[in-house]
Amino acid sequence: MLGNVIGGFIVILVGATLAPTVAQQVGIAQADGNITGASDTILGLTTLFYCLAIASTGIGIATVGLRQSGLM
């Protein structure tokens, strides 16, 4: 139980630490100039999707831990 909750927080911490790196690489890819139109828009949303995936993963792991302990 406690391991799952701590694991969820670790996933969120590591993911939040890597988010600026992901955003920087997306910005570099967009500035390259080879991507235009809808592809550029979808590439710009990559950081948002990354952050949403990290948050949902961390919350999911923590929820499993709380459910195993009987708190949820």
C-alpha cells in the first residue's frame, strides 16, 4: 500500500522534472521548419499529452495503493 503511494509520487516527481526537457525538444523540432500545418499543431500538443500521461499514471498508481489499504 505505502509502496504504491510512494511509487505514484515518484512517477509524478520524475515526470515533472523531465517535462521542461520534453518541452525544449518539442520547441527545437518546431523551429526546425520541416514541420508545417496540422503536424506542427499536433507536435505542439506533445508536451500537454506527456504531462497528462504522467499525472494520470501517478494518480492511478496511488489510487491502487489506497484501494488496497481500504481507504477508497
